Amino acid sequence: MHQLEPSVLIFAVSYLILAIGQPPILRIDRTGAVIIGASLMVFVGAISMEDAYKSIDYRTLATLFGLMVLVAHFRLSGAVNLLSAWVLKRAGTPNGLLIFVIAAAGVLSALFVNDTICLLFTPMLLRLTYSMGTDPRPHLLALCMAANVGSAATITGNPQNLIIGMASGINYGKFFINMLVPSAAGLLFTYVAIRIFYRHQLTTPTTQHKDSGNFPYHKAMVIKFIFLSTACLAGFFSGLPIEVVAMAIASCFLITRRVKPEKVYQMIDFKLLLLFIGLFVIMGGFQGSKAFTWLSDLSTIALRGSISLSFVSAGLSNLVSNVPAVMLLKPLVKTLGLGDRGWLILAMSSTFAGNLTILGSIANIIVVEGASGRVRISFMEHLKVGLPVTLTSISFGIWWLNNFYI
């Protein structure tokens, strides 16, 4: 009888807590679980301290930090308030607002990290739906689902794409060209599903606007935000290392006379960065185990094509969330012989799978929890829309990448 390796036990318990959020009795969150797991990997000798340092992908961390600084200034400058005012004047109807939310969340999540877009847009959307006198639920679902789908279009759209982009070496432009159509189709599927399930709420006449003003912004800071954001995107598409571009733009934002650094740092999700560090070390320790070797051998049998890879990725993403799922599957993709297409399929399926349940992605949790003071979105209410959106999006993505991969 084979003895259970300590690294396998640490890996299993860490991923279990990632899946359930918090263990019984103990007050440990997901970030705490991976910090403990990473420390234990070093303590039991599953990975040396030197190898633990090497296992951390500092390029991913630098890119995430840089984008968080950029999005912080999106809020601090008042650019998000300008967007709110513009929508309030032009949306007109609940259906018009739905179209805007899907388009804006999809596009902005492709350019920046989807979690931060959801953090920004949730309070804005609650205010807009209140001003229009309409049910916020379809619009909140549209926000998290469109943010997930839209983020699949680029390497910087979400954390799992960053990991895939760094591991695969696929350049920003190639990733975007191949993922643009599946993401656009996913946004369309999202609109159709919500339009069907919430047709009564979206056709009910709205009340008169209750607050048409009070959207403060700072003109000079908005101009600076637009200029530096454009420069950031130009740097990404030019082929420069995305971590270098992100940190350079973040540095430019931090050179200011108007904003105290503390205000920016308060908007940085340091817990997410710590979670990534812990996950990198845990995966580094697990990859040295016999169980991982067995799993890798099994993958060559079970994951023989794009369809099996997509649905295994989708299943894991809803068990442990998409970032841990990608970290687990990342070394296995290399054994499938699919080349860059395999990486794109993993990015597509793990991201689109986030729409299946509330637990499928952090973006969903941010929206549902952020709106909980005003409206409740149940697990089943999310699932009734998420199931058709996920199945149609992933199926189309598989078909597209298998037939039109460039």
C-alpha cells in the first residue's frame, strides 16, 4: 500500500478550502489557506525555499499590480462617474441599460482585470437602476456574466489569462485575434438569455429619474487616465512585455500632486496578490510528487482533444474557481500536443465556465455580495441564466478555435 505523500495532502486540503471558502470551526479564508499550504510545503520539504521563490511568477504579480493601480485611478479620477452620467441620459429603458451594461462590462473587462470592473460597476449599476426605477437583478447578472465573457478576449482580461499568457508565450495580438469572436458571441448569448428570462422586467415602464446630477469628476485626472490607459493598450499590442508596460503605466499614475498614495493603495487587492503567491508555491510542491506524475500520465489519455480539455477545465473551474483550476491544468496542457491552440482553449473554457454558478468566478461573488444590501440573487437564479450562457459560449468557443484558429 502506497504511503500518502505530505505534499499531496497539503495540496488537497488547500484546494478543498479554496472550493468551500472557509472550513468548519476555523476562521480561515481562501488567502489564509494558501499561505498556510505554501508554508507547509516548504516545512515538510516538498519544495525548497529557493525553489519556492523560483516557482512564483513575478511577471503575473507585477502585471496584476500595475492594472490595479490603473483601475484605482479610473475610480479616483471620477471617470466612472462620467460614464454613469452618460448612461443615465442615454439608456432610456431597462433594455437599453442592459445592452449598455453588457457592452461596457465586456469591453472594459477585456482591457482591464474583470474583478476590478465588477467592483467599480456594482454600486454604479445599483444607483442607475434605482434612478430608473427598474429591477436591478437582470442588470447585475449581465454585469458579472459579461465581465467574465469579455475578459476572455485578452491576456490582461483576468488573472487566469495572465497565467496562461506568461506560461505559453503567446503574444497579446495573437491571443486577441483568436479570442475576439468567441468573446463577442458570448456577450450576444448573455444578452439573449437575460432578455428571455427577464422579459417582463425589461419591458416594464420606468419611473422618472430621481438623480440626474451629482456625478463628480476631476477633469485633469480624467484626461490623464485616458491618455495613460491608451498608452498602456498601445504597449500591450506593440509586443512589449506586458508586465513592463503595466508597471511603467502604474508608475506614471503614481507621479501626481493631487492624489495621496494611501488612497491608491487602499484600492489594491493585496489579498489577491498573496493568494497568487501561495498558489504558485503549492503547485510547485505538488508538481514534485508521484501523484502529479500519475495525473500527468493520465491526462495524456483523458485529455486527448479540445472538447475533453474544455469540459474538464469547466468542471474544475466550478469546483475550485478558475484561477486554481488553470494552475492545476497548466503543466498538463503541454502534454496534449495542441500547441498554442490548447492554451487558448484552456483560457476560453475556464473563463466562460465562470458563468455557470455564483462560485464559478470571483467576479460573480463580487457582484452578488456587493449588491446584497439592496437585492438578493440566489444560487438557482444565477444558475438558470448561467447554464445556457455557459453551454452555448463554450460550445461556440470550441467550434471556433478548432475551425478558425490563426
